[in-house]
Amino acid sequence: MRKLLDNTADRVLGLFVPKARAGACACFPGDGYYQYRCYQGQLNQRRWCNYNCLCSGVNCGGWVTIGDC
């Protein structure tokens, strides 16, 4: 009976909280991604962004030009 209640509670919680956010978020320097943009229609730029330790925000570096758009 307890397992049934636990499974049901997990399903209900999954409806409100995405699985990636439901657990603790580890803080690893490599957990991130590149953002890209075409700046002023001429310069292709990117910057590295990573999640903070609480998974509640993102910290991004400066834009770096990597070529033309």
C-alpha cells in the first residue's frame, strides 16, 4: 500500500514540477550551453552560459565573435 501511495505521489508531483527540477541540482562548472546570435546582421557571436548551483538562474559570459552571419 505504501509503494502505491509513493508512486501516486510521484506522478502528481511530476505534473507540477519537471523531473529535471524535482531533485537536487549539482553544481558543476561544465553544466552549460552556448547561446548564439547574429549581431547587427553581420557578426556571428556566441557566449557560454551555465546554471547556478540552485538551478534557479543562468550565468553567461561575454559575447565572442566567431565569424560572419
